[in-house]
Amino acid sequence: MYLVNARQMREMDRFAIEKIGIPSIVLMETAGQAVAQEVEQRYPQARLVVIAGHGNNGGDAFVLSRHLQNRGFAVNTWLVGSEEKMTADTAIAYRALVQSRVHVQKLTPKSWNLFCRELSGADVIIDGLVGTGIKGSLREEAARVVMEINKRKDRAAIVSVDIPSGINADNGVISSVAVSADLTVTFACPRWGHFLFPGAGHCGRLIVRDIGIPAWVGEELGIKARLLQDEFISTLIPKRARHSHKGSYGHVLVIAGSQSYVGAPALTALGAIRSGAGMVTLALPESIQSMVVGLTPEAVYWPWADKAGSFAPHSWEALRATNQPRYDCVVVGPGLGHEVDIDWLKQVIDRTSGPLLLDADALNLLGQDLTLTENRMPVILTPHPGEIARIMKMTVQEVEENRQQIAVKFARQHRVYLVLKGTYSIIATPQGTCFVSPRGSSSLAKGGSGDVLSGMIASFINQTGDVLAGLQCAVYVHGMAGELMDEYSGGASDLGLWIGQALQALAQKDRDNHTL
Ligand SMILES: NC(=O)C1=CN([C@@H]2O[C@H](COP(=O)(O)OP(=O)(O)OC[C@H]3O[C@@H](n4cnc5c(N)ncnc54)[C@H](O)[C@@H]3O)[C@@H](O)[C@H]2O)[C@@H](O)CC1
Ligand SMILES: Nc1ncnc2c1ncn2[C@@H]1O[C@H](COP(=O)(O)OP(=O)(O)O)[C@@H](O)[C@H]1O
Ligand SMILES: [K+]
């Protein structure tokens, strides 16, 4: 499913109207009807207050008000704005509502108290004040209305049309206030503002409804961002064959760990093993090997020269041995600590082959010289916002406010695959496309979850035989596993169990899709 900004959504609309010939009023009617259906299904017999602005977001609200009234709901509809400023379609939707003998009240200083009383009597408040057309921060009257809506949050369900009013659909920024919705019903495809914070935190449950715009329009318009979904990921999950052996599922090499971070390599190995890797070799500083073995008996161990609990400067020479097996994907970084230097990393990069994933401390080293991976492909970087901020010499806040742009630009410029972790994780490719995973939970906001993810990525790259497919599977399944795990008690080392459950659920979905 495509993920768009406000301009791209307008282009999609225009394409549907001008090139396909769907009248704009039909799009509005379908959008309004879709929200009405969602409300009817979820809140039967609720007393409703519908709030409409004079833009097209308000037009959708007028349509849904008419349909819900016809369905027998008690609806009070308020216009916040003026009839003169209505768009052509909104004016049509407004006339149809009035001519259906529905009374629409206009918010004025005189009617303010009545408006507040009606809000207090509502079971459901529907917010059609402003949608993707917002400019800057909400004007005073709209901001006051939003604050009144939010005051009823405990007593009424709040449903936003398209996007909660006050959120910038391009970047999730809230300039002053925004509606805090329980349910948001959007149309055709989601907007970036639904997945970027702080706006994303105001959407509640997000429903995307088809309004008749064909999916291929996104491709026609060259939209490069997509939201990952169960249906798509379930087709990527590697199948297990009865007639197979450990070599069938790839060999992951993890070069990681130090005395202070004994668990990190074990968690990376766990991520790989619990997501189906055939073989995992752990290259560790010699002195910590005996401790890690107890944590991961499935791995093969490769002790490298040690200096005070970290990799010794020349430990990479282990890679010189001519009889070393071929590794299908190499992960470098988890728990390396600060003792290894950039020359060590350079040697490791130059002397290994196949897909290379740099995580954690390897990313900090890479920040000193971004040309290190220039001659190596494919390279995967998995920074959290703090790591990419260090690499790019920005603040974490700057990163968080520009997640999409930073991920896409960095991946393109340095020709790497980049996973910008966090809520919600973004996968960006060297070709400039990007994918957002809606999956995840605060159960993952704990040390070690990222180590598990790097192992999962390597394992899925090997099993799918494709870097992008491997990344998509790993990020998505990791997030799903987090959702299944208890938010409080689940730790990174418990993820293994939930990875299995997530994979089973996706595999079942794939089977269902192939059953007539
Ligand atoms: N394909 C789609 O997604 C469709 C979208 N439609 C709706 O159309 C909406 C976009 O319509 P518009 O482009 O008319 O824009 P909106 O209705 O979202 O916003 C523009 C209106 O909001 C007011 N406004 C803008 N900034 C404001 C601020 N800071 N404070 C207070 N008021 C402000 C403007 O004066 C104008 O009246 C979508 O959000 C959606 O609800 C539907 O009508 C049909 C199809
Ligand atoms: N609140 C959250 N919601 C969704 N995913 C989260 C959340 N917190 C953390 N994660 C995910 O957990 C992982 C944490 O990685 P990272 O910060 O590198 O941890 P560590 O280095 O301790 O292993 C990332 O994949 C991130 O996207
Ligand atoms: K809205």
C-alpha cells in the first residue's frame, strides 16, 4: 500500500478525477459513506456530534452526517467556518444535507455554549474540521474547537475524518494542538503524518478505506514509499522444505561482542537462529567465548585474538585463513565496545564478502569515515535515531522530525540499505524507495532488541536470497513479535518464542489467501 504526503494525495485525486473520470463529488460521497459505515458498525445507537470545516474535509463530514441521519442516528452537525468559503464539492454536500432536512448549526460566539453542551452530550464526536489541507498551526477558532473536543476524550469516542485536525499530513508535526482521536478513517492510502510522531500518536486506530482510486495510480505517479502489510509480508516468508539441510538456509557470520557486552552477540545469534538460519558462526574476542557459549549452544564459535576483553587490533587476520567457510551474510557491530578502531573495521569490511550488515558500534566507527563501505555491496546499516544523528552530526530531534527525508537521502547518497529504527521503522533502499513497518510495541524499547533484529535480518536475507525481501521480513516480523510479547515482562532474549508465533500467523495468512 502506498504511503503519501498531502501533495501526492492531491495528485492522486486529480489523476482519478481528470484521467480516470471519477467525478470529485463521487470521491467525496464515497469517502463520507466509508466513514459512516465505520461509525455505524462500531457505535450503534450512539448520539453523534459532527464537526465540519469549510474545506473538503468538512465536505466528507457533511456526507457522513447525511448517511448516519438516514440510518436513524441522532446527529448534531456543526459548521465551523463559512458557507461562502466552502469548496464547490463541500457546498454540494452541505446543500444535500440541508435539503435532507437536517439542521446544520453554525458555530458563532453566540452559539458557543450550545455547541459545548451538545459536545458534552455526545457519545461519538466526529472531527471533519481540517484534513490534509492544513496550513501552519490551527487558527484560533479551530484550535478552541479542538481543545473542546479533546476535553471530552474520557466520555466520548473521537473519530477523525482522514487525519486528526491539527496534524501536518507530510511530517506528523503538530504546530499548536491536534485532535486526539480513537479512530481515524483515511482514504485510498495512508499519509506520512499517520506514521510520524507526534501526529502518529493522535490517530488512534487507523482504518484505510478504498474510495475507488485504483492502486496502480500510485505507480503511475512515481510514488516511492509504501506501508508494509501482513498480506505482502506473508508472501515473502521463506518456505521450509522437508527435503532440506542446514546448508539450505544460509550461513550467518556475526563478528561482535566484548567483555562489557557479552550478551549482544548471543542475542544477534538468537535472532538469526530463531528466524530459521541454517548455520550461525560467532566470531568473538577469545576471552568472552566461554560465557557466550552458555547462552547460544546452537552457534559455531570462532575465537579471535583478544586485547583486554575486546578484539585485538590485528584480530581481523583470522579472516586470512584460506580454509574459512563461505558466509552468506556478515553482521558486524553488536557489543563491540569502544576499543576497536576504524582500521580494524576497514580490514573486516575488505576481507569479507556477501551482504554486510553494520550495526551498533560499527556504525559509530563508520561515522568517522563514510567512504569505508564505498566498494562493498550490498551494505545494510541499522541505526537507531541516536546512531544516525551521530553519523550525520545532527541532533536526535532533527532526525526524529525528518525521519523519512533522512532515511531516503542517506540510503541514496551512500548507496546502502538503511533501517532507521524506532516507531515506526523505515527501510530505505539505494534506489530511493522506502517502506514503513506499522508493527512494533514498547516491549521492544529495551536493550538488546536491536541485536536480535540484526540477526533476523541476516537470517532472512539468506533464506529469501534477496536483501530487500530479507529486510522487509525481518523488520516486520521483529515488530510483530514485539506486539505478541508482554510489554513489561518480555525481554530481548524472549523474542525467540514470539518470532515463531509471528511467522506462524503470517504463514497461516498466506495459506488462507491461497485457499478458495
Ligand atoms: N482521495 C482523498 O483522500 C479524498 C479526500 N477528501 C477530503 O479532502 C480533504 C482535503 O481537502 P482540502 O484540500 O479542501 O483541505 P481541508 O479541508 O483538509 O483543509 C482546508 C480547509 O481548512 C482550512 N484551514 C487550513 N489551514 C487551517 C488552519 N491552520 N487553521 C484553521 N483552518 C485551516 C482552510 O481554510 C480550508 O477551509 C482530505 O483531508 C479529505 O478529508 C475527500 O473529499 C475525497 C477524496
Ligand atoms: N516503542 C517501540 N515501538 C516499536 N518498536 C520499538 C520501540 N522501541 C524500540 N523498538 C524497536 O526495537 C529495536 C531497538 O533497537 P536498538 O535501539 O538498537 O536496541 P539495542 O541496541 O539495545 O539492541 C528497534 O528495532 C526498534 O525499532
Ligand atoms: K480531520
